[in-house]
Amino acid sequence: MKNPLTQKTGSRLSVVALLLFIVAFAAIWFYIKPQWEDVSSMEKGRDELLQERKTTSEKLTELQKLQQELNLASEVSKETTLSAIPETLDQDELIRELSDIAQKNDMLLNSVNFSIPASKGGAEITQAQVNMNITGSQSDLISLLRTIEGSTRKMLVRNISVQLGDATLGTRVNFNLTAEVYYQGTI
């Protein structure tokens, strides 16, 4: 025969064991669930970073290809540019070129001044500053600047100042242009 006392104790132990199991399960659940969410968000972050890495790698590959193309093109461009830059400053030829440009654009070249910096030694390309005083109209100045821009000799106009002259000149105005003229090597 079964003892009712042992039967009660056995059912109490079963209930206590069941309660302990539920409490342990709930504790584990509340402990693991936040970590599980952290792992899920980290996986999403990892996936986003992997996608970003893939996109960045593709862009890098494209940029490297472009750089190789530019290096090839820049060598050709460099040779073309160097051929457009005279080996010496040759002031006489430069004055003739500037005078021809002024005449072609119906302007009068009044004066030309050079400012040549000290040689830096080893520089592949050197520049000299040229100050020009030119008389003409504003529309002629625009034509002159376009001609300078399209000239075979590399010149860069850095500054233009306007000086209104005598009213007897009509629409003609004095312009002072400061330009950089490039050349290779020595004067």
C-alpha cells in the first residue's frame, strides 16, 4: 500500500521541480533574449558592412582602372603640354607674339614688362610674370583674352585692371594685364 504522506511529498516535489524549471526557464529566457537581439542587430550590421565593403571595393576597382587610363593619357598630355612650352623664355619672340595677338584683336600694345624669378634649379617648368599695358575696347579685350587662351604658348592671365583714359579716345580704354608665361629650362 502506498503511504499518503509519501504520495503528498512526491507530488510536492514534482510541483517544486516544475516551479523551479519554470523559474529557471524564465531566468534563462530573460537573460538570453536581450543577447539574442544584440546578436541579431550585430548580424544586420555585419551584413550592411559587408555590402558597403563590396560596394567600396567595386568603386576602388573602377577608380584604379580610371587612374591607369589617366596615367596613360597624362603621359600623352604631358608630352603635348611640354611641346607647347618653349625651352627658353625668348623675350623677343614673346613680345612679337603678344604684339601680333594685340593687332589681330584691334588693340594697341603700349608696353610689356617681365618679372623673372630666380632659378629654382631642377624645375622642369618655370614661369615668368608679364605685365602688359594695352589700349582698346572692352569687346576687343574679350577677343584678346580668348586669343591668349587659344595661343600655342602656355599663358595664364592672372589679373586685369582697367584705367579710364581721356574722353577724346572715345570707347578705347587702357588695360593692364598680368599674365604668367611658362617656359622650360633657362632664360
